[in-house]
Amino acid sequence: MTWFDIYNEFIKNFEKINQLQKDYIINLERINYLYNESIKSIDRVNNLYNEYNRNYEKMSRSYEQQFEDMQRMNQRWLDLFSKSWKQQQNQNEKR
């Protein structure tokens, strides 16, 4: 092998190494892009989960309010019927 052949082989190898480095950088950029997309996806999922929790809390408060309203209504009915029943008992006793 002549010096010129050795030099050409060196240049070819250097170009291969250079291409490998470029491919490596391209792959790193792809990985970085995918990583950023995954972070965005995680943020979206987190936001959806937070929204779900807020809606669940609203629903829970609504059910609690409804339950309290039902308890008050039942108590009023009970008071009304017990009052009516007592009045009837008093009238029956007077007879």
C-alpha cells in the first residue's frame, strides 16, 4: 500500500465516523423530541386528572347538599305528621 492509499483509507474512515456522529446527533434529536412529547402528554394527563378531581369534588358536594336537603325535608314531614298525629291524639282524648 502506498502512502496515498493509506491516506484515502483514512479519509474514508474519517467520513464514516463523521456520518456516524451525524446519525448519532439525529437520533439524539429524535429522542429529545420524543421526550418532550412525552412530557407534554404527561402534562395533558395530569391536567385531565386534575379536572376529573375537580368535577368529582363538585359532584360530591352536590350529593352532600342533596342529602342534607332530603334530610331537612324528611324532618319537616316528620314534624308535620307528628304534629298532626299529636293533634289527633289530643282530640281523641278530649272526646
